[in-house]
Amino acid sequence: MKKRALLSVSDKNGILAFAQALEALDYEILSTGGTMKHLKENGVAVTAVDEVTGFPEIMEGRVKTLNPMIHGGLLAKQDDPAHQAQMTEHGIQPIDVVCVNLYPFKETISKADVSVEDAIENIDIGGPAMLRASAKNHAYVTVIVDAADYSQVLEELKQDGQTSRETRRRLAAKVFRHTAAYDALISTYLTDLVGEEFPEQVTYTYELKQPLRYGENPHQKAAFYSRPLGSDFSIAYAEQLHGKKLSYNNIQDANAAIQIVKEFGQPAAVAVKHMNPCGVGTGETIAEAFNKAYEADAMSIFGGIVALNREVDAATAEKLSDIFLEIIIAPSFTEEALTLLTKKKNIRLLTIPFAQHKKDKWNTVSVEGGLLMQQPDTFGFVDADIRVATDREPTEAEWEALKLGWSVVKHVKSNAIVVTDSQMTLGIGAGQMNRVGAAGIALTQAGERAKGAALASDAFFPMDDTVEAAAKAGITAIIQPGGSVKDEDSIKKANEYGITMVFTGVRHFKH
């Protein structure tokens, strides 16, 4: 009895050569639909599945392989006498090789104008059933879901007449990963469709983007995965134009820089070290914005990551090339800018489609044994219920400084304090165990520049000591959420020093 191979793929790459090689090895080829048509047109002898089942394809092809003549052949233990007897009784022949990939559900739902009906129609049923059956029975069945595995399977079949158990098990594991990812996309799509925010179970799937040399430290293994159909305005979908591969820490820092630069409509530049901004600047041009970001902290920017929200021109590239940077991220680079920057062999140059900003609905963070999920913190100055809590209203320049500080402070690790003028950060205090400590770092860094500047706090002041420290440094405007039981003490202290203080009603903790 000839061995049998069942081929039914939506991705036709390599399938003809694979079928021809199987035919040369004296396999009978079973197939359906478009795959069968493609093979027959190219001279491969094919047996239609409905000839095997004795039942025609029905319901627009929804039902064709869901039949005991197929699944019996996939699931039979070929060395089990009872199974062999039942196969003989019912005229079932074993299927030895299965090559199936699924309806293009991901590609379908990625279309901007996709209808629900079209999405539902591209949920494969027969394909996953055949794959799972074959993978379960991999002791006897070689199952392939990826064209990249055709060559190894053929090599083993030609050499030994069968694949090794190790190969079959590796391919089976790949199948179950594939069907799990496929179902995860479907469940996510339908869950979003019905507006379920926190379902009883949540399953995400990710695709390997690149292995990494190591993780946070050289002794830690790591890899980078991207979420299918995730935000295109993200490090996961950036295009690298030049430089070494990104490291684990590069990716973390680049992500932080991108999230901050998203806050600005005007030309803006953000420098990041260890996932905290060390300098943020705005200006009439992107070169001016970068100058401000650099001047904010010329020491910490060394070896940092810079994100800019305008095309990098030659003038900006000259300034960028004067210092050591790990990564530069921008919507694009002019040819002159690329010529200048690519003289540095290792610097990474990345582009991201700023104009195609699609946001992820949820942020996830893993903890040992679990996963935290929350909405992204997209609350900005325009969303805030602004209230001037003090006697004095901010001046126009102070308002601009307060807006800048409030845009930046939510991206700084808590407890966070940011000191700014109307165009740049002057001092940043990040990740401190108390708010006065964070203020002390920010004000010390700002130095004399704190005189007449604004101070932003990610959360309320539990005491009036931060206001006292700000006043002594020369701060004239403060923005904070408010909501402390001792707000009145802080308001009184601000009025005492002539400081204007604005409440936003929303805090921006970042852990």
C-alpha cells in the first residue's frame, strides 16, 4: 500500500516542489480546493479528499475533511492490532504526512475595512482539526505547518524512508504553538468585538522578532517578541536602517523614549537612560529641540537613546554625531543625515511611522506566576480638570512650562519630580522612596536654572515640605494632582512664597 500525504495550504510557497518530491518517493497525494487545483495544473497526480470520504464538499467548503475516513487515517495507531482491525473494517487508510496551514485570519483582520462577516469566514475549522489530530498522533504522522520545514522532512524521507521520532515531535510542538497562536488571535478579536475588558481567561500570542545576545545582564538569556497587529508606532515595528542589533536594554530604553516623544505635537527631542528621560526639549525646529534636550543634561545623555518626532536633517545630524549615542529614532532621515550618521559603525538608526499611530488597548507586565494588565496612561494636560489652587494665576510662560512638565513627569519612575521651563527639562528626580528626595535631586540638577521655573509632581504632596524646597530653589509654578488631606498646607505654603500651584485631579504613578 502506498504511503499517503495530505496537502492543503493557503500559503502555496514551496508546496509544488514538496508535492513533486513526495510523488517521486511514491506517495499518494490527497488534497482539496485551491491546493489541489494548483498541483493538478502543474502535473502532480492528486486524489481529491471527497474521493476518499465518499462525501462531497458542502456548505461553501466549510465541511470537507471533517470525516472519519480522514481523521481515522490521521489518528490511528498504526501498530495497534485493534486500530488496524477497525481501519480494515471501515476501509480507512493511514495518512503518513500532513501539510496544512490555515485560513489567513490575521491578514484578514489587519485590513482597515474588514467586516465581521469576512473575519468570521476566515476562521479555519477543518485545518486546525487535522493539524491537532496529526500532532497528537506524531508517533506515526509527520505534520508540517511551516514551509521552512519541507527540506528537512524530504531529506529524512529520502534517506531513511521516514522521519525520525525527534523530528516528528519537534514538528508536533510547532503545530500546537501555531494553532494556539491562531486561536489566541481569534479569541482576542471576538473579545474586543463584544467589549469584554477583563475576561475570565486572557491569551496573548507573540511572534519572535529576534534572539538577543543576552538580557539585562550578560548571564541572562533573552529574546524579543512582537505582538501581531500591535501598535505600529512602537519599537516592535521599527525599521532599523543602520547599526548593530538591538540589545535587551536598548529595546527597553527605546520603548521609553518613544512613549515620551508621542506626547508632543511640536518639534520635540527626548533623551533616555535606563528607561527614564534625562533630557526633553522642544523648539521651532528639530535641531533646536535636540539642542534643548542635550542642554538639559549634557552628562547623562552620553550613551543614551534619542527619539525625535521630525525628520532628521543634516543640521540635526551634525549635532547628534558629535556625541556618543546608542540609538536615534525618528520618522525619517534625509540622505545627508544618513551619510553623516552612518559614518559611525555601531549607532542604531531606527524609523517608526509616526503618522500611522495605532495604540495598544492594554499594557501588560509579567510578575512571577502571573500577569498584570492595565489601560495605557494616555491622560494628558488637555484631559485634566485644571484648577488653580493658589491666589496667583500662572503667567503664559508658566503655563507652557507646566504643560511640558506634566507631559514628561508621567513617564518618569515614581516618585517623580520634573523641573522645566517652557521648552526643556531642567532637572529630573526619578524613582525615589519619598517625594522630597525626588524633588531634591531634580532641584539640585536644575541649580540656578530653577529660578523662575516650574515643578511637576506625579502625585500629590503629603506634606508642604516639597513646596518649601521648591520655593527655596526659586520655583515659581507647581503642577500636581492634588487630593492629599493636607492640600491646604501646601496651598498655604505656596501662597506664602507667591508660587502659583495648579491641581490636575489625576496622578501619574509609574512603577
